[in-house]
Amino acid sequence: MTDSCEVLVVGAGLAGLQCARELQAAGRDVRVWEAADDVGGRIRTEHVDGFLVDRGFQVLNPAYPAVRRWVDVSALELQPFGAGLGVRRDDGLAVLAHPLREPQLIARTIGSGLAKPREAAALLRWAAPAVVRSWRQYDGGGRRAAVSGRDVTLRQALDDARLAGELRRVVDRFFAGVLLEDDGSTSNDFARLLLRTFALGVPGLPRMGMQALPRQLAASLATPVRTGIKVNSIRREGGSMLVRASGAELRAEQVVVATDPAGAEALALGNDGGGAAGGLPAMKGVLTHWFAAGEPPSRLNLLCVDARERPGGPLVNTAVVSNAAPGYTPAGRHLVQTSALFGRGRPLPGDDAVRRHAAEIYGADATGWELVARHEVPNALPVQPPPLGSPQPAEISPGVFVCGDHRATASIQGALESGHLTAQAVLRADFR
């Protein structure tokens, strides 16, 4: 016998879960199906020999408006990183820290000489619009308009601000790790929105790992998420949608496809109503390693980058995670994460090259580091080229909706906001 409901959400990542929560709060009969064995989508946490390791290095910034609005951050017991960067230079590891949030690092920041007057002035020229721009200007009622009058690539904007020298390398390599690209091709408006978020909040890690975030969203649903259910087709049949999956079949008045971009495109194209999901966005990949160490290679609880003219290896960043989040490790042990880019035309770094570069950044001996986990995440983040416009429309054909960060911004903010906007679109469709 075919089951039925009012709305089926396909995919239990942040976007799908937020959409389902809001529809449930509005009184709709909602089911959520997920192909994987747990909720979270690209946000997953593994338990390995007493360590917590996230699949791909991710952090939660409590300053995201969507996080403030829909997430109980206090319940996650967020463990914050320091507000600043460790910077590998030719003569050692320097510090560039927020003077108000990290007053104990003021002397090291000033003594580093990283913020030379001319370079600092150029950085302020570029960053100044972030003070007055906000996520509201981007999402604002679904209107498609750039956040600034003229959006260009991040590289072009930094060039226009005449930011050069060592500080430019610091900015480039910091954003390479955040945006998962090292060519500056991302929307400058998006980069400034992220900068504003970093200025307003300090990212951290939940005590139980990043997957605690989607699990919190899923826990509020009246009907538990069904995992291990891979949807094969969505087809309009009469006045409802017939959804067929591995070992299950269901009729729903409306279907929300909240999968990865490739899955969303395939299911959207497969429904009888026609209409694509708005084009398949390119995706960016990241390789993360997690190493166990008996002693921390640094006492800094900061993200560290290699700002030398010729970096010593493939890493875009590294952090001694246990300095910020001791809950990620068993007693007496320390955990080092590293991130490197990979994708088409880019060789995949080996474990030894990664370990060697991380040790060089810290100026430490990594001989005793043990590999805890290695994650190749080819579809870690959608590209976000200029111009940055409002989120794409949620309804792509009668009764079929698509949501995800690939429909909004490539971020936790974008995923939650897309879920919210999609729920609103579903509810509006009831009154047509």
C-alpha cells in the first residue's frame, strides 16, 4: 500500500531539515527521506579511536543571522577558536589577531609587522563596505539585486583596493581556505558578507562535533527522518506527486528536493512537470587530514596559513583543533587538522606531503603524528561567482521545489535561508 503525506522533503541536510521544521510548525503533514544513514548532508562527524573528526573542516559562526534565528547555539556548547590568524612567514609563525577580542595577543600582532600602514589602509578600503552591507540586503524579500552596485571577483576587488605585499597573501590564503578556491574567482560581495560575519562572531565547534547542528534540527521534527531511502523518481500522477524510492513509495501533494546539486538536477529533470533546477553549479573539493599528536605543535587556538611567497606545500590552512575544542580528543592527546584544495586538473596531495607542510607551518616536528582520518570531499562547496543576487526561486514546476545552499549562498547561512524561503514558497502555493 502506498503511503501518503502533504509534503515530502527529499534530503536531510540543513536546508531540507529547516524547510521541514517550518512546514511542520505551519501545520503541514511532513515526511523527510534521506539516502544516507544519518542526517546532515555534507555535515558529518565520525568517531575514530576516541577522536571526533568532521568530514571536511567546517566551523559554525554564531553571527550568521539564520543561525541566530533558528539554532539553539547554547545547546550545542560551542567551543570557539581565537579571533585571528597564525601566519607562517620566512622567519617564523606570526600572529594577526583581533585587538579587542584577543587583547593578550596585541603585542604579538603589533610586533609581527604584518599590518604595515600602506597595506593596512588598502585592506580597510576593501573591507569598509562590509560595515554597512548585511545579509538582509542580499535575501531582502526574494528580489534579485547585487549587494553592491557593482559586484566583481574577489581578486579584482582586492586589486582595485591596491592591496599588495604580505598582507595580500594573508588575505588570499585565508579566503582560499574559506571559499575553497585560490584564484579569487568568488563574488566579492559574498566575500565581504563573510568578512562581516567573522567580524561580528567567532566561529567554533560544537562539543559533539559539527553534526550536532543538523541533529538538533532533526530532533524537533514530530515524525523522525527516514534514512537509507534513496529516491529514484518523482512523477506527477493525477493531482499529486508519486515518489518512488528504494523499498518505498509515497504520494505527496508537494515534494521538496533538498539534495546535493547533482541529485536535485536529476530528480527535477525527471519529474513530468519539466523544468530544471536552474542549472547544475560547479562544485569545489577539499582534502582534509586529521592527525593525532602527543604534544600540540603550537599553543595557538587560531587557524594558521602559509603566507610566504613560495608556500612549502599544498595546505590552505591548518589548526590545532584540540586547543580550541578539547572535546574532540581523548585525554592527553591533541588533534591537528589540515585542508588542501583538489579538483579537476589539481593533483591530490599525499599524506606525507600534507604532514610535512603542516609541520613546516608550525615550525614543529611531526615525526610522531598519527593519521586519524583522511577525507576526500569532491563536492564540498558550490561555486559563488559574481554577481551575487537573491536566492533562486524555490518552485521549479507545479508541486516540485528545490532548496539548498547551491540555490542561495555557499554557506550554512545559505542552506538555512534556502530552507526557510522554500517553506514559504510551499505555503504560498496552497493559496493559488
